[in-house]
Amino acid sequence: MYILTVSGKETEGAYAVENEDGEKTLFMFEEQDDAERYAMMLSMADEDYPVLEVHEVEEEVAIKACEMYDYPYVVISSTDLVIPKDYDKI
């Protein structure tokens, strides 16, 4: 399982997307390539976007932590297609 963090701020938390209700939702990718591709699309959509790094995490630990703190998360499988909301403006 892979998550994204802001380069140089890895200990401050993982990248999360704001959902329709204004809540942050953690994206966890099953495949490293998908996480890297999503980070690249974010940087292409906004040149001022901070550099994101991909980090491998243990699936069970990450999910358990989210559930323990009632933090929304989504597991992005290799068959899912996720595109940053501002990517269509490129």
C-alpha cells in the first residue's frame, strides 16, 4: 500500500483529498505506479503544488489507524482511475 506525503514534511501527515462534504479523505494506492502517476498529475495541474513523495505503508496498520481515529480513507486499486479535480484545466 502506498501513500503520498509532501516532500520534507513526511512526519506531518499524508496527502488527503477534500471530499464533497469538505472532509479530508486519505488516498491509499495498491500500486506504487498509480501513486506516482497521481502525484505527477497534481504537479502538472498546479505548478505551485508542493512536491509529493510516495511512501510504502503496511496496509493493515494504515487502515487500522484511519478506523481508530475515524479518518475517512479510500483504497485505490489498480483498476481504479483517479484524476485530480483541477487536472482537466491543463
